[in-house]
Amino acid sequence: MNEDRFIAMVQREIDVPDGATARKAVRAVFETFAERLTGGLIKTVRGQLPEELARELSLQRPHQPFDADEFVRRIARRAGVDLGTAEKYAKAAFLALSRALEPEIFRAVVAELATDYGPLTEKARRPANQSREFQRRVADRAGLGEERALAVSEAVLETLAERIAGGEVDDLVEELPGDLRPALERGRARSGGQGRKMSLEEFLDLVAERADVTPGVARRYGAAVLATVHDAVTEKEFLELLSELPKSYVELTHA
């Protein structure tokens, strides 16, 4: 995810008309994160963010395990806003991070925080196996509207279901939102449930054709959908899915 998309999500969540305010919000939250998270986790998070945002997470600040109220107070002080606005900033940054980081890394961030941070992370932790939330995550990751995100999800999942074995498709049908089932079943029908070998390039060409985009754009869409599948299914199911795919596909899930 690039910096502009991250900032756009924060801007939407705090409901301000300009990106400058959103950037100020992110800077205040990230500077506070740098004091609250341990150095090893900060280093991991930095590695998954655009360079411009990663710079705001300093590795030089000493770890301080302060509570959620203090977290919000420090954001308010840094951004020059009231506590209510600072709380909005924190919630928006957590949501954007949940889209930008690999799911297991975001879970590690949440796990390192005390339980009183729950209200700040609640929206970011909503289950992705519900239709609306799945589409919102794809939309955020790919830079799309929700209606277009549904069409893109269908194109990617139909092609994925054509690539993997029928039993694995059945497992995805059980765990993903119901409105994605027809696309999965179309893909399984195309391969007769046997799974059709195809390179990543062939996979992206088919996604591009079905979504009416270029293969380069299809790569971005594929990465957004697969990351959201990871959010939506159990870790066991996601690892089983990856076991059926070549290494090049696995790299796409971390794009």
C-alpha cells in the first residue's frame, strides 16, 4: 500500500476535507506508537509501510507501556487537538494499519496493547468474513469503491477457484461471505474441480480479462483480494490454500 492510499483512508475516517490534516494525524499517532510498541515490533511494522510513513515510527524512543487514555492524551498534545479528536485520529490510524499490514503483524500490534485499547481498535478488528467488511477491505487496499471492489473480488476468486482443487474451493465457500460463492463455484466448474495449473502471469491475465483491466492493475487487485481472504478465513485454511499455490503466488499475498 502506498502512502497516498493510507492517508486517504485516515482522511475518510476522521472526515476532514484535506490530506494535510490526515498527515498531521498520522504523524501524531505514529510518534506515539513509537513510544508504546517494543522495538522489534516497530521494526517489523516499518518494513511493511511506505518509506515516508515508516520514518514516523522512530526506533530511538524508549518503550513505555502506558494505557489507552495516555495514548490518546499524547496524540492530542502532539496534534494540538482535543481528546475527542485525538481518539478519532487513533481509531483511523488503527484501521489504516489493519489494511496496510499483513494480518498476523496487525494482530501482533493489537496483542502488544492492553485490553483498554479495545475501543480504539474495534473497527479495525471487525470480522472480514462478513460481506460488507470484506468489500470495504478490498476497496481500501486496492483504492476502489465498494461496488467495484465486489466485481474485482469475484474476478480474482473465480480465477483462484479455477486454479485450486475443488475441496479447497469448498473450504473457501464455507468461510468467505455468501455473495462470493457464485464466483467460486464458476471457477470450480471451469476446472471440473481438479484445479488447472497456471503460472502467476496466466492467473493475472485471466483476472485482467475478467475485471477488464491491465495485468499490472490485476496484480494490485489480486494482492488486495488475497490479503482480505487472509483476514477472513482461519489461519489453518489460509495456509492450506497457500500450500496449493507456487511460490510466486505466495509472494503476491504479501504484496
